[in-house]
Amino acid sequence: MDSNPVGIVVSSEGRDVDFLVNSEDVEMGTIVKIENFYGIVAYMHYKEDEKIGSKQKLIARVQIFGKLENNKLRRIKRPIEPYSNVFIANEDELYGMLSGEENISIGKVYGTEARAFLNPREYDRHIAILASTGAGKSYTAANLIKEFSSLSLPVVVIDTHGEYHKLLSRLVDKDINIEVYTVKHPKKGFNELKIPVSALSSEDFYHFKQFTEPQKSALDSILDKLPDEGYSLRDIIDGCDRLDREEFHEGTIRALKRKLRDLEKTFQNVFDVYGTDITRIIKPYQITIIDTSYAPQSVRQSVVSYVANEILQGRIRHKNDMPNPIKYELLFVVEEAHNYGSPRLSHSCRYQLQRIASEGRKFGIGLCVISQKPSKIDEEILSQCNTGIYMHMTNPNDKDHIRKSFESINDEIIRDLDSLDVGECIIAGAMNRIPFLICKVDRIEIEREEKRMPRYEKESRTEISGFEYV
């Protein structure tokens, strides 16, 4: 049974309906019912109109989703009649609209106690979580990871700031296993991720250190003489001394050797003879966190490139019944994605993310990119993300980039981004069973130190013979 009406329709054109608001319960993001149709309040403004009297009145614009029949929304085929009453959708109606055979939820529908259900089967059409710093991206991602892992889907997380272990440990059930792999700097109780040198081509080394073409040719010559596996970076460096001086200039050899030694220092505790077998760290009911927080940027990019390539190749091997496959479909989560997928980046990590974005679905790989700088992510990557979770954002360049990259977004969503509070998000696209909704993300209770201004003691000075010394 409907509650009291919260407004009356004053105009209707296609899927857009304007109604005169007569209740304080109506806000942007409120889902309403008009006749047997449902929609969301996308925009509100004051207007003076002869139809409603000379006094300024509050008008809400609703984007109609459709008509609910047997818990499925049907497209609207005619405009809604003027002077129809408008009601706020109740929790049972919201459940009918949003739920399906399988559901996950990261929070509640804005302004209600109803869960904001999403369709998990669309994970392999890729996800983007985009927001300004401090808007709640990590909490949102952690809730999403928890939901997918509870359905047994393996999740691999590139953790740039080392925060997901604490978040997920508070969030997931005991039957979910969390494995942490650190990069470059070991941490007590955690595994170490290693990159096998034999898995790298001269093209990979080029991305690490920007070799010249003669140096790259010399490196190819060294790699061709080494076995298929079981060698170290030191073996490659020693191979410089065995290069043919008639084929390669002495200056080229010295420069190559110097760059390889620099790589040896930069990638100390990262490069290894055999490395970490990525196929063995991807398991059902397991979240694998790759903590790159203590590694320099060049190492982080190389780790993302290696892991992304191994994931894709492992799934390709599985589909083609080849040895050493990755048996399970999975979700690959990349935090701070603008550091790995920038269009200005020449590193192979951008190419590997592009491959997963464009080819991953065929092999059961879902990609989730997270960033506070969407304008610095390649459009080829973002445009493949068919579910967008958008949080507070004010930068006009970022908003414009989002508008260009996502088919599911419209001007109403873009306009509302800077009005969202911390922990609120607009969800649009493939995983959402309605065009878009506003969601209040579930909080994760963790202990935080109270933020204070730093206070320091003034340095003491001693005067000796007219001079001051610290």
C-alpha cells in the first residue's frame, strides 16, 4: 500500500518527469514511484511557473527507469500523465527492482534501509571506482572485494599503500583466506613476491631502463645464449663480457652493463632465478594482496606488468588445455591505477592492463581500477569498464574524462558528483539492475589515531664567543 504522496507531476517528456515537491523527504537520489513506473530524482531546482503559481516552488526532475513487472523493469513506452501523484518507493519495491538470482551489496540505497544489490555475474565486464582523495575509495573497494570473495571468486589486489590487509581482516569471514605478498622489503609473517628473470624479454628490460636499440640488440644476443629458465640477472651481466666485440661496439657493451648493474640495485630482492608462481596464489575463497607500498615506482610498475601478464597467460593456457594453467576465474584489483595505466606511460604495465581490459572477459578475468585521477588513465582502459562507482569529485578535467569514457553516465550523474558526502557513491552500468542509484557504502570500523597538528620543541642553542651553535 502506498504512503502519502510527496509530490505531483507537472510535466513529462520521454523518460524525464518534473514534479512539484511537497515533502522534505525528497532529495537527490530518492527513488520514487509514479503510477506503476519507477525512477530516481536526478536534479532539483526552484522554479516560478504559471502552472504552479507565481511563488517559487521546488521542482524535482526524475529519470524514469521503467515499469516493474514480475520483478523486472520494462522500458517506458509513453509519457507519464501530468498531475499524477508521486510516492517514495518502499523497501519491498526496491528489493524487487534491485535483487536477482545472485546478489552482492556494498551498502544501502541512499536515504533508506534497503540494501543496494548488484549483479555479481557482470564482474568480468570490468569495474572502475573513481573519487577524490578521502572520499572512501578504499572502503568501497574493500566491501566489493569481500562480497566477491564470499562467492568463492579469487581476488588479486595491487595494494599501493599497504592498507587492504587491515581493512579486509576486519571485514571478511573466517573462511576467507587472506595471503599477503610484499615487494622488495620483507615483512615478518608475510610472503615475498619475486619476478623470475627468465620470464623477462629484452622488451621488458627496455621498459625498466630505456635501453637504446644497439643495447637492446646486444641484450637479445645474451638472452639467446642462456637456457629457457634458471638464470639470474647476474648471469645476464656476466654475459656482457662474452659479447662479440666485432658485432657490438665497446661503448654499447659498457653502457648496457652499467644499466644492468643499476637494475640489479633497484630490483634487489625482487628479481629471482625462479620467482613466484602466480598460478599457485590464485584460489577460491582467497584474497591475494600484493603490497607494493615500500617499493619505488619503477618496481611497482614492473610488478603490475608481470602479475597482469601472468594472470592473462595463465587463463589463456587454461582455455587451451595447456600446462601450468590458472584454473579459476578471478577479479584483478589495481589501486592507484593512474600510476600504471596513464596514456603518457611507456612502461609495459599500461599495455598489460589494456590487454586485460580488452581481452580479459573472454578468459574469465574481471578488472577493477581504482583512482583519484581518472583523467590520467588511458581511455582505452576506462572505456572497457562497464560498471562505474563514482564518489565525491570536483576536478572538471576528471569529470570530463569520465563523461567521455563511460557510455552509462549522463550529465545528471556528472553534476551530482561534487555534492556527494564521504562514503556516498553513484553506481551505474552493467552490475546495476537499474540505470543508476546512489548508495551509502557500509562503514568499516577500524581504530584510527586522532589527527592532530604536530608540535615540536624548539632547538636549544649555545652562545660561544658571540656565535650561536645548535
